[in-house]
Amino acid sequence: MAEDPSPRLDAAVDRLREQLVADRRDLHRHPELSYRETRTAELCAERCEQLGYAVRTGVGGTGVLADLDSGRPGPTVMVRADTDALPIVERGTHRPVTSEVEGAMHACGHDGHVAMALGVADVLAGLRESWSGRVRMCFQPAEEVAGGAQPMIDQGAMEGVDRVLGIHLWAPLQVGRVAVTPGPLFGSADEFGLVVRGRGGHGGMPHTSVDPVACAAQVVTALQTIVSRETSPFQPAVVTIGRIEGGMAFNVIAEEVRMRGTVRAFEQSERERLLQRIAEVAADIAASMRCEAEFIRANGCPPVVSDAAVAEVVRRAAVATVGEENVDVAPRITVGDDVALFLERAPGCYFLVGAGDVAAHPVAPHHHPEFDIDERCLPVGVGVLARAALAELNGR
Ligand SMILES: [Zn+2]
Ligand SMILES: [Zn+2]
């Protein structure tokens, strides 16, 4: 391109400042739980249509895809934003607006993600004559339950996509800073269930029963050795049993104990090994205590891995937006995000944009009832994302 679109990009982001805050606040007031993001989807579809995008709604449920073609040959760059809120009762009165839906709250910053993606859609539409190829905006539902990306992929979300870009706002990172990590950023996240079955009976005569509670206690302890004794100390991994349930009365031996847990890893092979060992250890411990253990694999997603070359494009976009001194390499974090499924299918980069004023006051963690974002993060995210998309569209 003959002309450097950078100053025009900055001006476009600047013009959007009020809109970004207004959109974020509107979404914050109307949070929608996973798989029920209908109002949010309508807003995304309507706005993108106004901007000239070709919009597909109801993609894999409440997903929205919006395409803008430059009319010139080039790559297809997808910008992904997750749209769902959490089943949390919001607390605290310090924020400009609060949730108006009882029992639902944007406590992870996805309200900001959607607002920023709409901003990027706007900026790129305005600069349409200065890029080639095609932009695809992807508004993905049900991230919090790792259930939204796969149905969108099943309905063609990744067809023809060459690059994937996405942001997670990050409250522990100072607002005004951006963190880009080549390689794994977030871990895999898998949910699993275990059912330990024994034989019920009288609590005073345990020898006439097979006690699944005593067995489950051994299983929980043994599972922790999969990380502490079988995994390299240089390989981050987590095995957590978050829920355990069994028995009806103090003097009754239960029939069964049900557990649910999660596994985190940063390599696909490690992820599979951990899940397999959980099943094996549970089965073998149970057998040694005359019980049976059934392992149930539930929803899950692979680690979030950014391509090194795309991460470098994003890093340069971040430097151009906030300056070298405000760009970090983020350490790995053992949360999960099903953006991983998009990143498995095309090279891309998922990066963090600082969303808390940690220098001024303590910041509530993500998924906390008092979680909030510092809205100054919004134009930063739009600037980096739009700039990175532009670089990819124009062959860097
Ligand atoms: Zn979350
Ligand atoms: Zn999130």
C-alpha cells in the first residue's frame, strides 16, 4: 500500500472512544449466560450489517459471523470475541453501571471483548480501501463452558480462514499495557467425572459392605501424585477435584461417590496423558479397595497456542499502539479458553490487554462478584487488534 494507514487508524479509534464505553456498559447491564446470548447476538449482527458486513446469525446456536470483503485477493483474517456472562450475583457499587439481570454478570470482561470487536469492525470498514482480502468477525457464545467454538466450527466458521486474532482483557495486568506470548498462553481445560461404586450397608458393620467413601478419599489423594510424582517439575500441570458428593446419613455406608474435577496442561500430549492416568489411577485404587471407578470425560479444549510469526505481528502492533515500554511477554496462565479450537485450525494469536488499574488499588480477580474492568483498556485493545489485522491483511 502506498499510504500508511496508521494515522487514520489512530484517528478512527479516537472517534470511537465514547461508542466503545457505551457498548460495553450496555452489554454489562444486560449479561446473558452461555448458550442464551440472543440480545448480544442481535446487537452484533445489527451493527455489523450497518457497517456493510455480510452477516450470518444462529451459527452453532447463538454465534454470529460477519464478513467484509475488500474485493481484492488476499487472506481471510478472523477476529474472535466471546460473548457470554457468568452465573454470578454482582456485588459492589463502585462501577458506572451494574448488571440488571439477577444471577448473571459479566465477570470475565467479555462485555469489553464484544465492544472492542465491534470497534475493530468499524475501524476496518472505514479503512476498507487500504487492505486486501477478507475480514471475518466471529462473535462466539458459551466460552465459559468451553462449548461455543466447536459448534461454530461445525457450521463452517473456519472455512477459508487464514489467521485468527483475539483478545482477553486481563485485570491483573495494568491498563495501558499489552502482553503477547508466542507459543502456549492458556492451558488446556478439561472437565471430568469419576463415580466410585461400592456396596451400601450399615455404618456400624462396614465389613459387610464395600465403602466407596473411604475409597474416594484414597482416590483424591492418589490423583494428586500424578502431578507431584509423574510430571516433570518444569512442566506446568493441574489436577483439581472441585466437587465430591456421596452418602445420605452418618451411619449408612453409601452406594457410590460422585466427583467432578478439571485438568490443565500446556501440551496436547500432556493433556491426554493426565486424563488417561486419572482414569487408570482411579480404577486401580478402586479395585484395590473392592470398588469400581468409572471415568467420564466431559467438555474440554486444548491449550491456547499462539503462532510465533503472528505473535510477532501482534507485538509490533502493540508497540505501535502503546509503546515498547508497555508491551510485556505474559507468563503462562492455567485458565482455559476455547479460542484454542480456532487456533488449532489456523495460525493466530490470542493476547492479553491490561484492564485493571493495579497501580492505584487492588483489583478483584476474574470470575469474582466484584470484578470490573478499567474502561481505558477498550481503545487500546481496538488499536492493537485493528493494527494487527491490517498488517495480516496486507501481508505484514
Ligand atoms: Zn471467564
Ligand atoms: Zn473470559
